[in-house]
Amino acid sequence: MTVPPLANGREIARRPVLIAGGGPVGLAVALALASRGIAVLVVEADQTVCAGSRAICLSRRTLEILERLGALTPFQEKGLPWTGGRSFHRSDEVFHFTMPNDRDQRLAPMTNLQQYYIEQFLLDAVAKRDPNLLEVRWGTRVDGLHQGRDGVVVELATDTVSYATECDFLVACDGARSRVRQAVGLRMNGTSYEGRYVIVDIEIDLDLPTERLAWFDPPSNPGRTMLMHKQPDNIWRLDYQLHPTEDSEEMIREDKVTPVVAAHLEMMGIDRPWRLIWTSMYRAAAVSLDSYRSDRVVFAGDAAHLVPIFGVRGLNSGFDDAFNLGWKLASVIAGCSPDTILDTYSEERRRAWEVNVTSAMKSTEFMAPPSRGYELMRDAVLSLAKDHPAIATLIDPRQSAPIAYEGSRLNTVTRDEGSFKTGPRPGSPPLECPLIVDGKKRYLTSVLGSDFTLVWSGEGDAPSMVTNELHCAINLGLSVILLTIGAARLLSGTAGQLQTLHAEVVEGRFTELYDAAPSAVYLFRPDGHVCARWRIMRPGDLSNAIDTALGCGKAELS
């Protein structure tokens, strides 16, 4: 643990941002801020990365975010990609699902990786940053805080000393039992479920594919629901439901877990040595703060909201929180946005939680029925699913998917919006699309800029008024990329400091996916979501849309 230079019990240095919690979400926020030159202190009560697999499934969208944070490579090298899974009722397979993974994609729809690797790889990315910008302080907990007009005084403590530190903003990423949330006096509201699950890591060498496996009422463990996932290093994760009469603390003891796992492996026909690595307990909850902002304190990840484990939305939604918040908080500190843009973080991500919970609760009610009525319905579906494929779709686990920020006040709905029949609407995340850039195959999500990206597609040159307005954004300190596609070209001599790229389409995919015929212009905001699109741009359109996306203007037809 580190104790900084103090004066009268207060840390001498003051930083723009202090992040409480050094888990995946806190480290992702830190990387997002540091990449924009914002100094950050991360404090973590634990002494090292977590133990046990915990959150293990990373979505395609999360991998895109990790790439933008400069951390993707080790995740791809170590993680196990997968595209689908199978569900069984007793001994019969009753459902097989495959997640979207068409020819336009470069990243797997889901990748399995233990949370301790996730945290370590993010820490490795942190270590590559300027230590003057990003510091992680272990063994340091938040004991209290006081908000003022100009910042937050945070009371920190180690095992040996207590001291105060100051910051402009405090980001709470300290988990479901958030000490920051308690200090502010907030509580989450929603629904908790009675269903309890034991989570188990075992080490066993199995030559089986990476996929999600689920059993309902298996012969090995009647009345239980069992889930099984393959992880790196010959580690397998099992989640199984407890019966209502079983005691939680007792049932995670090794002598209680071992026979359950052994019976399940025997049912699968597996006769190989295995070793118990880690056990824990989980109870489903769908709860959230009403607002993720309390003046200069902002909440993210499990400190802001909880979603049921089914559909792997917890950690993935936390990465979305981090990426949404990172650029907005940096924009406020840099003076490009008013602090009211932080309210849009809360609005957008609270709405995302509502969408996540709608799907997750359906999965939870199927996996762990909350009443006898739900149980009867679930059992009827399972008994009919094998012979009735249409009914089998009700077993779909509804895996995590990117969420659009429809209706966000950062969107601009243009006069041309009605002319687009398909393609991502304002607020939508980007659709992946292969491109040829400088003679090499690239993908749209890999060339989006750190701030704004304008994609110009169609016939003819991008007019000088567009580059003039982009230069105005650059003069504000923003990084802007102009990507011209196909026959579109940049007028010579207009680039200046503007970063420009030109891409050729691959099999017409951009034109099809983005409804780009005869022409289309898309503006992507820093987290990659579309904030405006046009067929034909007029003077002032681009500047107005950028101002709106920065929270400085009012979204109007342009």
C-alpha cells in the first residue's frame, strides 16, 4: 500500500478524478480518462486482483471497448471465443442457440476469460500509461467523503494510517456493497430473487468445445439447474441452483460441493481427475440507483446497478458505463462540455439498465422460477421443446447485446433522417463493417477516432465547409477523423491538421449496412455511437451536431 506526502493529514497533491474501486470497471474508467490526458488516482481496498473466476463472459462490444482502451491483445490471446450453446432437459437436448456472427464481424460474439485475468490485463495496460497521469493505490479504502462546490474531499484509510485527499470528481466503481454509495446516503431500488446459485471453479482437462451448457433437472442433480462454461487453463465454471431448504453457507463447503460436481461429471460420462479451485454464492438481483450522479460523485458498474447473472450483462454493462462516462467526464474537465453532460451519462446508462433488466429478468424467471406458476410454465416449455422448435426458442438465454441510446439529448435528428430506411439511427452503436484502408483489410470499429469521426460516403468531394467545421472542433482541442469511403474524396489542400483516412468498400457492405446510396454522412461520437446522419450536409450542420453531442447545444433538425 502507498501513503502519499501529507500536510496536516491531507494529501498534498490534488487530482481531477479519484476512482474508488480497482476492479474491471474502475480500471476501464481510469484508462479512458488517462488516454485523454486526465490525471487519475484509483484506490482499491484489496491488496491484489480478485480470486476466482467471477465475471467470465466478455461480449463483442466489450472487446471493441477494450481495443479503444489499448488493452485488447492479451484478451484475444488468452480468452476462449464462443458463438453459442446448448440446453438440456433431464438427458435430452432441447435447444441450441447461435449468436450473431456473420461475415462482417472480426471479433467473437462472446469470449470466456476469468476476472482475475481481466483485471491483470487492464493493470498491464495501466502500467504502460504515464505514472504521473494514472496511479493505482492498493490496500486503501474509502471511509467517508464531503462534497463542496469545487470538489470532493475523500477520507481514505489503510491498515496503518488515515488521511484525506481532494479531487474534482469522485467515480464510485466499488461494487455492489459500495462504501461511496453508503457515504452519500443512496440506495438501489428494484427486485431481488429468492433463487440462489453456487459458483464453482474446477480444474479438469476436457477436450470439449467452448460453449454455454445448461441443464434443467438433470438426472445427476434432480431439481437443480446447472450451467457449465469452459475457461482458459483447463478451468471449468459450474453454476448450480440451491434448493430452497439448503443453507447458503453450508452448501459452499467443499464436502457439499464435491458430490454435486462429481455427480454431474459422471452424468456427462467424464471419468477424469479434477480439483476444486474456488466456490462462491450468487443471488439474482435487478436493482439500480435512480440516478447515477450525485453532484460531483458519479456511480458506475455494480455500484450503480445490478442485473441478474443470466445473459452475462453485469460486467459487460459495466464496461459500457466506463466508456460512456470516460469521454464525458474528460470533456467536462477539459472545458469542452458543461457538467450537465454527466446527467446524460446517468440518463443513457439508466435506460440501458432498464433494457438489460427486461431481458435478464425473463431469463432469470426461466432459470430460477420465482413462483409455482412460473415453475409450471417453465416445465411445460421444457417438456415440449424437444419436439416443438418454436416453443424451444423460449429457452433462449438472451445474451448481452449492444444498446442504443434512443432519444438521448446528445443526438441530432436531421432533416434527412426520414430518407434512411436502414442503418444505425442516432444513438445506435456502430455496425461492424469490413473496409479496405491503404490496401489492407480493416474494420469500421477499429478506425473510429478517440473523439469524433465523420464518415463521408457517396459521389464527389467532401466540401470545404465540412473540413472548416471540423477544424473548428479541432481548435477546441478535440481529435477528429474524416473517413471518406468509396468514390468520395477529400478536396486537396483542405486537410491541414485534420486526420483523414480513405477506405474502399468490401462487396458493397458499407453501402448496404449504412443505407449509403446514393450518399450518406455519419457522425460518430467518442464512444462510437452515432449522433447524427445526413444525405446532404449544409453549412452549420456539423458544428451544431458536435455542439449537441458535447452537451453544449440543443438538438434540432439540421
